[in-house]
Amino acid sequence: MPPGSLGRLLEIGRQLAAIQCTERPEGHPALIAVLAADHGIAEAGVSAYPSEVTGQMVANYVRGGAAVNVLARRAGAIVRVADLGVKHLPAGLTDHDSLATCPIAGGTANFLERPAMSRVEAYRAIEAGLALGDRWIRDDIRVVALGEMGIGNTTTAAALIAALTGASARDVVGRGTGVDDHRWEHKRGIVADALEFHAPHCDDLWDWIARVGGFEILGLAGLALSAASKGVLVVLDGVISTTAGLIAARLCPSIRGHFLAAHLGPEPGHRVALDALALIPILNLELRLGEGTGAALALPIIAAAGDLLRDMATFESAGISGPTD
Amino acid sequence: MPPGSLGRLLEIGRQLAAIQCTERPEGHPALIAVLAADHGIAEAGVSAYPSEVTGQMVANYVRGGAAVNVLARRAGAIVRVADLGVKHLPAGLTDHDSLATCPIAGGTANFLERPAMSRVEAYRAIEAGLALGDRWIRDDIRVVALGEMGIGNTTTAAALIAALTGASARDVVGRGTGVDDHRWEHKRGIVADALEFHAPHCDDLWDWIARVGGFEILGLAGLALSAASKGVLVVLDGVISTTAGLIAARLCPSIRGHFLAAHLGPEPGHRVALDALALIPILNLELRLGEGTGAALALPIIAAAGDLLRDMATFESAGISGPTD
């Protein structure tokens, strides 16, 4: 075909080919993993919604009624949900095919007052993600999309991005879901205070991810590492999912070649994290829901990129004339 | 759901709802229309490929081997092809289900020397597009994507965009498919010369579209008008398809509410035309192939936008707690 004519679609196809070590790659089927946990920082009034919503949404994902479920059905993708530390899980939700219950604790601590979790809990959250990869990623899965739910987790993600990239609280804190100007200013102050409070105690990556981290975010980092080790493309969604990608890349820099950024959300920290990973998103839809919704929308494009490398006629095979000079 | 959380995906759903006059819109099934014609300006050496490629690619679309066919299969969309004025149509290609032969002439004239077509031919090209809409848009079709093929047509599109928006040749001329720096400068000069040559004779829109137009571009404008009149969403692809949208909007300004811009291509005129239509594209993939490839990639997103309005649980129906204040 003419040089460059398929732009980044061809790059995605080549990325699949490189990961799968084949000239005829597949960009389908895909698994959307939605990891959920609660955040102690929600006590500080950073969200418009109460922590109960985390568990209620887990129930909604399991029932198939959420936005990510609708988008997954359209994309022909499987949705799997995991409880990494939900405070109020609705009664009757037990471990089964579509829900994994592997809570590290009933939510993190408020990181304005103490570390969100211990270093041991941070290791265990990453390990839980690795185990979810072994449980969920069947042999035919070619793509894993990282989704999440956790009231307060845009604040946790902002603190992690600032800590890992050196950006300021002002550069990374956005409105999250449904936050007004007043609460936005409050969130910025909280992230700045948390960074100042923990910095004297932080010597390495593990100190930071334990002190200002979240269980679902670390679980997603572990799941990303598992997926990459199995030769699977990892699709990053919004700011929280991309923070998980950033952590995975700090633990294992070569994972970056397995990442695809689905969309650019309106949280300012999202762009900071994408820049730190040198990733350019393919969709521009101003989504701020999380859950893996943006990643779900990118799945048909990824599948199509694989199709093109397998099924498209070349100029030669189709008898098309070449350039005249 | 939380305000704004689904961003422009919800806007697309609302657009479908408004066009279809229903709260439960459908964003599927879709038809991808690929209109082809040759351009006299190709004589001036604006393309790296010979005019023969236009007809050869028509044969490739009909056989199902081109990029747009592969992407259409992934999206579950129908491809229909039309000859609006192909100079060298391969033997054996006759009018049938997937190919409509309705040539206005065997390509346009070189608009550096004379008008590309007469005003009567311009009317006939628009009428041919209206007739294709009646032929192809079955009752269940909800979305029509505008694709095209025509060696030389990025130069025609650049001239039309400059003429219709007042932009300069430098603002609108890009590299087309596989053009080097030297040919790029040559293309800019050609468009500037053509605008200067025809301007003294142009009093209205019809003068311009006849003098620097192309048969497939005018056909697509007619097809867009037909689709809109039938309550169908019209998906614009690259710079040529968007030029057709611009012409349709000048003929019938209210059509803009039926348009969705699929992607932003690298041709500078594409952004000028999108700005003139006040459209923001949803994909960022640096595609420059045309054919409707970018529009085809947007189809699953449009289908998903309809799904969300029909199938997603509300906070109330799913028993999710509302905001705390």
C-alpha cells in the first residue's frame, strides 16, 4: 500500500505482530478486567459520591448493566471483575466465573494521616494482579483492557502520578467524576499535602506506591505484567488505568512495547502519565467514567489492525499499478 | 450516570436519538459508500500514482480485498461502490448489487486549463449521489459513511476547500498519498494558480464546484443530502469526504446536525474543512488512505453510542447511591 497511508493503524498491527511473533497477528478476542477497591482518602471529601458506590458498581458489572458491559458486548469482549479491597461489597456477591474476590483489605487508609497501605500489602496487591492474569487470560486472549472502579481513586492516581513523575499537584489534579470548583481546589490541596507529608519517608518506588497507592491500581499493574509476559497487548484506559501502566513500567521498563493508550481523558494527570510513558492515545471522546470504557471502545480498532495485516490485498496481489517514479 | 462522564459518546447517542426521533436510537447497521472518479488535474503530476489506479482500486473494492473491505467486515458494515467518472474501468465490471455505474463523464478536465466540468455536469453529479441514496439506503440503515477513490482528488479537494472557505493554497494543500517535498510545493502552486485562473468567472457556489470540483466529491455531497433526508447519520472520513460534507452543508446548512467527523487526517485542508463545519473528529490515527477507512473505524463507536442509550442501567435502576450533596 502507499507509504504511511494507514498511519497508526498499521503501527498497532505491527505492535501486535511483534508481541505475537507472527506476520499474521490477531487483535481479538479481548478481555476487559475491572478491578475495584476503596480509598481511605475518600474520607477527605474528594468525591461527589459515597464509598458505597464502589461495591454497588461491582454488583452492576457482575449483572452486566454498566457502561463497560454494554461496550464490551458491542466489541465481543469478555468482562471480568475483581474485588481488591472493596469496603462494602453487597451481600450475595461471591467468587465465581465473572467475579474474583481477592481483597487485600477493606480499602486503603487515608493517606493524609498515615500510609495508604504497608509495603507488604503493596506487594500482595501486585501479586493478586499477577494471579488474576493466570486465572483469566486464556490461551486465545490477545488483548487485555485495564478498567477500574474505586470512589476516590482519581485523587490516589493524581498523588501517584505526581510522586512518580515529579509533576506538581496543580499539574495532575482534575475534577474526577462530578466535582465542582470548590472541591477541585480542595483536592489539589490534599494531594499537595500528602506529597509533602510522605516525601521524607520515601526512598524508592515501593515506598511511594504503598504510601499513596490503591489496591485496584496496584492489582492492575500486576495484571499488566502478567498479560505482557503472556504475549498479550495491554490497553490502558483513563487516568487510573494509565497510572497502573506507569507503575508497571517502573517495575519493568520493557513492558511499554505491550501498551496501547486508548483515549485521552480530561484529567490533567492523564496526559502527564501518558507523556511519561511516551504514549499517544487514539480516541478523543472526553470520557471520564473509567471502568475500562475508553479501552473497550478501542478494541474494535485493535481487532481491525490485526485484520488488515492478515486479510488486506497488497498492490501486487490486487494488480494495482505502482508509483510512476 | 455522573454528569459528563461519557463525554462525546453520549453526544453521539443524543445525535442519533435526535435524528431518529427516539429515546432508544440504533447506531447500526451501517453502509460504507465508496464513490470513485478520475481527475483531469492528475495530468499535472500531482499524484505519485497513475490514473489507472482509480479503476484498479474499484475492482479491488468489488472483490473485497481493500482496506475498507477488511474494516467493514470487522464493523459488520455493507460496502457499496459507484463509478461516477472513472477513466479506465477494468473490463468485466458491470452494474450489479455492490457496484453502481453512473459515470457523468470519463473523468473531469484539467482545471488548470478549463473548468473541470460544466454546471450541468455538476448538477448531474449531485443528482447521481441522490439517486445512489435511494438505491442503497434500505429502511434499516442507520449510518452512512462517505468513502472515495480518485487519483488526484486531494488536489481537487484542496482547491474546493480554499474556494469555499477563503483559505489560501498554502493552508490547505498537503502531501496526499505518497508525495515528496518537491511535488508538495508543485501541488501548492497548482492550487494557487487554479484559484486565480477561475476566480474572475465565479459568482456563486455552483461556479466553483463545477470549475474545480470532482464527480465523486459532488456525488458524495448528493448522497449525504439523501441520507440526511432519510434520517440517517452521515460519517465523514478524510479530507475529500469532508469536502463533500462542506459542499452539502453549503447547499443545505441544516444537514450539519447529521454529520459526524470520524478522524483527523494529516492533510492540512482537512482541519480547515472540519473547522468550517464546526466538527471535532473522534479518532487520531494519522490515516491518509481515504476509501472510507477512518469512517469505517468509527462505526463500532457509533453503534456503541446507540447501545448505551438503549441498554445501560441508570444509577436508579441499578440501585446506585447518588451524590452526597
